[in-house]
Amino acid sequence: MSYLEFLAEFGPRFVDGSVVTAMQTVLAAALAIAIAVAMGLMRLSRSVPVRWFATVYIEIFRGTSLLVQLYWIFFVLPLFGISLEKFTAGFVAVGMNLGAYGAELVRGAILSVPKGQWEAALALNMSPAKRMIRVIFPQAFLNMLPPWGNLLIELLKGTALVSLISVADLMFESKQINSTTFLSAQAFGTALVIYYVMSRFVITPFMRWLERVMARKMGRA
Amino acid sequence: MFDWRWDFTFEILPRLLLATVNTLMAAGAGYAIAVVLGLVLALAQRTPYRALTYAVRELVEFIRSTPLVLQIFFVFYVGPQFGIRLAPWTAGMIAIGLHYAAYLSEVYRGGLESVPKGQWEASLALNLSPARTYFRIIIPQALPPSLAGMGNYLVGIFKDTPMLSVIGVAELMHTANAIGSESYRFLEPYTLVGVIFLAISLPTAALIRVFEAWVRRQLGMS
């Protein structure tokens, strides 16, 4: 079987898998961003219990493996009465894991905003919430965009693990194709190339574009 | 808590701890490959041959932007198609070593680039051979800025070893899966795996930070 015949026969399944992978990535990214912002801000809170909660969350999710967390969420949580469907369990695990890494980026970026900005906002009698939303966070956001690009690629790669709880993503499809055809180089090679295209020619250019747009909006272009 | 059975916990704990040894061995062997191969990949990008630099850069980008678990499958299954049979351990070490070599090459590259140009010029002026320049002048200075990244990836490779379970390497996750399917109990094995990972990765991360500070002091850099 030539490679073109292989693609003609299995192309649609690679497409289906890629769509599921893209959906997992987008949903996991949304969850990761929400968690990262929440935990990053909580880490900077003045209240000790709040700070502790965020620290424990971050250390637990960064200190264990994504695969362990995924299996725990999928196989153990039902014992506590929380049954997630496999698709949901997949992106929730990936999002919660990468959210913990993102929280440190958020914290670092907020701390990197010059002290004068905080003082100026205070001098203008802004409320703490308004100061964070209107002055500090937009500047921190611009600072943390480049590392978030890397993190989103890690997230895309992380979604490959959901195939291990039988979510029919790109990785899962390539495994299925491999086990019916035994054409491993073609099956796994094609999937590798698709993942590469997604991260190099979709995520990276998107993040570059976002950096440019945000820099312009902040008057730093 | 709920249905937690301590007797079962103590029954499976020795088995899990034994598997932890395998996990640590896998992480250690994979890291050893990555440390050496990463340096090769980093130095290959510093030769005067443009084509080589470009090819290695693309290879590193490719490895870094595709999932490790897929690479593990690729290495394990593609060999037999061409008549090369790899044991799960061998395939796993190649895949994980190569993956982290790509990451470490970026760390080394950053470290090497942080050495001021004047150091190269001074070595040239002193008529030092390229090998001597690298080993006595450049690498000792490139090392401290690379240590933080190297340490992070040591913990990273340890946390990625559960992926080796997919091709049947008998590490911690594989053992937990086996216990789960034998006894139909998942709560204890999976929770214990998480606890073991935390118990190793948190102190290791802390030790690495201490070590990094110590090296910097030894080299008079802080």
C-alpha cells in the first residue's frame, strides 16, 4: 500500500481525530487559563488560608504526573460520587494540570509589573479590584504571553494522553489504525506530523499575532 | 475516608515501592541519555555548517512540539515493521532520552549564548585549542545558568515516566494498573502512586535549588 492509498483510506479518521484533539485543546486551554488566573491571584492574596490553598493546589498538580491525575480523575473520582464522562474527564485533567503551571506564570507576571504602577493606582484612589483589572493585569498579561505560547504547546501535547482513557482523539485514531494495518511508521508518523503542524503552524503564529495585537493596544508596538 | 482500606494499602505498598525503583531507574537512564545527547544537539547547532544548524534546529522543534507518548509508540512499533525488535525498556529509553535531549539542548544553547563574546576572543588570543576553550573556559561559565533548567527537566523526566507504561515497562503506573485490574480497586493504587510522586518530586526540586545555589557560590558567581 503506497502512502497516498494509506492517506486516501485513513485520512478521514485522522481528520476526525484531529477535530477531537483540537476540541480537547481549546476546552482544556480555557479551563487552564481560568485556573491559572484564579490560583495566580490567590497566591498573591494577603489571606494566609487562601494563599495556602493555592500553593497546595499548585504543588499537588505540578508534583505528580498528568497521567496519574487523569487516571485518578477518571477511575477514582467516581468512587466519591463524581462521575465524569471520558471526554470531560480528559480535558478537565489536562486543564487542571496545565492551570497549575500557568498559575506560576500569572504570579510572576503580576510581580513583574513595576511598583510605581501600584503606587500610581493607589494615588488615584482606585479600589484594589479596579487597580488589578485596569492597571496591573493588562500589563502583566502582555508580559506573560510569550511563556504561555510554550505552555499551550505543552497542553496540546498533554491532550494526547486522553487517548489512554479511550477518548477518540488523534493519538487514539493512530493507535487504532496501527493495530488494524500494522503500518506503524505511516500511522504514527502521520499523527506526529499533524501534531507538529498544529503547534508550529497554528498555536505559535496565533500567539505571535496575539502578542502583536496586545502590544499595539498597550501602546508598546 | 470513604472506602479506603488500610490492610489493602499495606498489602500493595511493597509492590508499588519496588516499582518505584524501576521508575527511578527509567528516569535516571533516560536523563543520562538526554544530558549527553542534548549537549551533542546543542553543539551541532554551533558549527559553521549552516545546513546542519538548520536541520538540527528543525529536529529539535519537531521533537519538542509532538507528544512524548506518541513518540514512545512510534519508536516501539516502527522498529518491528523494518525487522528491528526493541524491548519495551530499550524503546522507552530511546524515546524519553531523545525527547528530553531536545529540551536540554535548548537549555544548553541558552547557557552557551550567555557566555560573553570576549571570553571566546580571549581564548583565541591565548592560543587555546577549541576543545580546551570549550572545556576550560566556556562550559564552566555556561553551566550555572543552565542548572535551573537542567534540574527542572530532571523532575520533568521523572514525572513523564508513567507514559512508559503504555508499552509495558513495569514502572509505577504499570504496576498500579495491574493491581487495579486484579483487585478491581483503583482508589488505593492510584492515590498511592500520586503520593509517591509527590514524596519524590517535591524534595528533589528543593534539593536542586540548594545545589544550584551551592554551585554558584563555588564558582564565585553570586
